[in-house]
Amino acid sequence: MRILVTLGGTSEKIDDVRSITNHATGTLGTLIASAFEQSGATVDVIASASAIKPNESSKLHVTTIHDTYELSQALERCMKEHVYDAVIHSMAVSDFTTETVYSEEQFLTQMNQWHLAHPNQTLDKESLATFLANKPEVNETKLSSNTNHLVLFLQKTPKVIQMIKSLQPKTCLVGFKLLVDVSKDDLFAVAEASRKKSQADFVLANDLTSIAGNDHIGYLLNEHGIVAQAETKPAIAQMLVDQLKHIN
Amino acid sequence: MRILVTLGGTSEKIDDVRSITNHATGTLGTLIASAFEQSGATVDVIASASAIKPNESSKLHVTTIHDTYELSQALERCMKEHVYDAVIHSMAVSDFTTETVYSEEQFLTQMNQWHLAHPNQTLDKESLATFLANKPEVNETKLSSNTNHLVLFLQKTPKVIQMIKSLQPKTCLVGFKLLVDVSKDDLFAVAEASRKKSQADFVLANDLTSIAGNDHIGYLLNEHGIVAQAETKPAIAQMLVDQLKHIN
């Protein structure tokens, strides 16, 4: 059995010293990778640079990435080299990447110029895209802090999880859905919608409010509904090993 | 001798799962704290949660913080409880904190409404502040990714380093200035300006392009110019111990 596990959280650069980071320690993903290794599987791990990672061995390899783009490259490379029985995508992936950064002054100047040049015209998505594309070039590697406000425009990143089933339709894909302080019904509904959208076989639904240290309530859903649940990180790892034993 | 060392980098929340993070591993600050402890000093450390931290002992205490606000609270508490011979402020502090987040749709709607209500009026800093203050309330703990762009307005944070000399005018303050890929002349000029502004006695000037693992070129400046330089992280730590021996 060969498994691919992604873990940690991606970081999208704003400049050379600042990033937008998705919080994820990598603890759960590390436990999952180690549990599969101990069950006899060969495990490839794609981990974010700052995450806790499992120890490498002859049966466990780790590739390190920083942002969503590097994740998609690493995923593609792994999935072209190996056939995976399952892909467990526990990494918290940034939905947005930095498109443009303005100082308050740059933003106001460009906005006022746009309205002067386009009288009585409302700003719509198309004109906003043109507006952003025409930002005057400023050569800065680290943003100056000589402004009272920064205006960041972030752009949606392609959903990396969507690549997985198109690269290997037969792999068993486990997605993760983390919400914050929602009802169980809402959590399951959103998790199921995300499972369908990414063509995942399973989705691990969890809520940040029921995660604290080792305590971690996770529900494993497939097309029939909840198939298993666990209340600690090690128990979630073991639950995945147990459920995925039968996929071959 | 009692020393306060800040280390790591602050993180400003965007929502419950995302932050804007200042990269800083805490490695150099940890070496500095340990070097002072070994030289016989009592060391208080304020470290960011994700940073590498020195081991605690009877002579070394660590307080953990996340964002700029928590840093200023911790600093104030420490400086009211103890008198410090020196404060070594190596933490990378966010210059900006999240003020408002818009989806593309929310942003365009509000911007068009503003221009309808204020015909022929340019958007200036004052009206932008009113604009941001009047953002319609949306109850979200985690930003929805159902939008192609996010628009983030970030607000400048108060400079924490400015507090230090006003709390303890007699302490020896060491600031840090990190730039990216600039000439030595520019680095020294910017570092000296920042030293003066924060009333620091010394500033450690360094450039990200000459930092790689243990290699780390650092110049120590005071009002007379460069007083010492070092080329590795442990050497920078030792340089600070040597230079600050004479302050009492």
C-alpha cells in the first residue's frame, strides 16, 4: 500500500519578510503519516516548511513546500511518479494569494484617477481587474511602513484538491473540512458539499472549537454519511488506517 | 545584570484560521538569551508562540505572545516588575494589523455607493477612514472562500520599541533593523535613522540576503557608527554580550 499525506499549512508571501499563513501545526498529519507507516504502508509526505514533520525512513519520505503553487507542483510530481492507494490531504491550503499591495496613498491616487477617467461609471469586477493590472510599478522587496494603511488585494488560488482525482481517478481521496463554531448539521452539510466538489471518497469534518491540544473531535463522512468518529488526534489517525484497510 | 530579550515574529489575525506573519525563527534571539544567561545575567524572554525558544531555568524566564498588542502588554508588565540593564529587542514586529476585510463583492458595492452619495468628491484619507468604519457588519469567524478576491485594509500598529525608553530611560536599548538586498550605505543610513527614532543605544543592522542558516552578517551601530560586526548567529550573540559588559 502506498499513501500520500499532505500536512501543515501553506504560506503566501506578501513581501520578503511577511506572509499570509494558514495555521496548522502538522501534528495530526504527522500522526496520520506515522500510523500508516506503522501499519506497513509506504508513505510520501508533502509538508509545509514550518510544520511538525514525521521522521524520514526507508518507508517514509518528506517533501517540503511553502505556498499553494509549490504544493501543486509537488503533488503533480509525486502523482506522476507513483500510484497511490490513497491520498490524505490534511494540509490547510490558502484559498487566496497576494495579487497586489498598495500603500494608502497609492490606492487613493489610483482610485481617484480611475473615477476621473470614468465619470458616472460603476466599478465592476471587470474594471477592478483592469484597475489592479494597471497598478504603477514600485520596486520594493520589503514594504515600507511609511504609510498608515496598506491595501491588499488577494486572488483566489486554484483548488489543489481538485487535481488529485483528475491525476489518479482510482485513488481513495480523503479531504478535510475545518469550520469554526458551527452546528453539527452545518458542519456535516458543508463537509459533504466539499467532498462532492472535490470528488473525494471521504471527508474528515472538524470544528476549531473542539480542537485543543490532543483533543480533536473528527467525523469521517462518505457518500452514505458518517462512517466513524474519533475524539483525539491519535484516534483520528488510527480511524483512518482502519477505514482505509478495506479500500484495496 | 538583568536583561530582557524579545525574539521571534508577531502574527496578526485575519480570521480564526489565517494570519499575517512576520517571518522570524527565533534562532538568533535564543542564542542571544542563552549567551547572556551563560555570562551570569538573569534573562527575561518575550517570545512569539511559533518561535524557537531557549530552555527555561532559574535564571531565564519565557513569556509567550502572539500579536503586537500582546507584546506591548507583556513588555509593559516586565518593565514595571523589573529594572533592566539592557533590552534587546530582536523580535520582528508587524507594522500592520488587520483593520477590515471585504469580499470583492462587498468592496465594490460599498465603493460604488460611496461614489453615488459623494458625486465629484475625491476619496481622501479622512473619507477612507469613514468608509472603512461604515463597513456593513457581516458575522463571520472564518472568511468564506466564495469570492474571487479579498480586499484587506491593514492599519499601522503603534511602534512597540518606542515604549521602552519611556518606561526605563536608563536601560541600554538594542534595536534590530532588517532590510532586504540594499547597499551597505543604505543599510547603515536606515538603521541609524531607526536607532535615533526609537532612542536606542545600539542597532543591529542586517540584510536578509546575507542570512542563511548559521551564517548571518550583523553590524552593531551606536551614535558613533559601527562598533562591531559578526558573521554568524553565535558570533552576533557573543558580540552583544561583549559590548554590553561595559554598560554598568
